[in-house]
Amino acid sequence: MQRALELARAAEEAGEVPIGAVVVRNGRIIGEGNNRTRRDNDPTAHAEIVAIREAARALGNDRLTDCDLWVTLEPCPMCAGAIAHARIARLYYGADDPKGGGVAHGARVFSHPTCHHRPEIFEGLAADEAGAMLRAFFAARR
């Protein structure tokens, strides 16, 4: 989670919403990313998507069945869908996202009977630090 937090800080320095994500396989980071939606002019360039894409390229496979995803904020419904499609084994996330989340809030993607893959979910890791970073980011823009 420490690397994900570093990536979130780097996103903030680039003017992006401070969210970071890493994909880990056998204890080694194989993909990482932070929000790049504004830099890339790409509404799908969320930290999780960027990290999943990098990990899939590293493995040469769209299935990340034995991988873990660590992310600083609860994934949105789009990212939760990507996690299911990639067959991520375990999801670890920091702060809850009551407005835009898709795991424990909102769409609750993994709870639908039509969801074809459900990762193990571990929430609240470094939630205070991740949440404080996000609150400060948005407070500075208001």
C-alpha cells in the first residue's frame, strides 16, 4: 500500500485526483499506476486501469488470476468491472468512496449474481492517510 500512496502523491503533484494502484504477483509489483485522466485526456485512465493494463502487458495475458490489486480508494464501478474481467484474486483498498465507489457502495459490482468473478476484498488499509490526501486535494479546489 505504501507504493500506491506514493503513486497517489505523484498524481496529485501532476494535478490529478490523488489515487494510486499497484498489481502484485508473488510479492513483486508487476503493474502500477495513478490517475491519468487529465494528462491522457482519457476518462478510463483511472489508477486501477493503468496498473491492470501494465500488469497484463508484463505477463502477456489478460487474466491476472494469481495477482493482488492494492489501491488507495475504493474502486468505481468501471474499475470493479475491470477487476472482475482481469480475474484479480484479491483486492486491497484504502478509503471508502460513498459517492463513487462500486465495491462496498453504489453499484456493488461484485455482489451481483451476474458478476462472473469476485475477488477476495480487504478494505480500510491506510484509509486515514488515503482519505486525508483526497479531502485535502478537493478542499484546495473549492
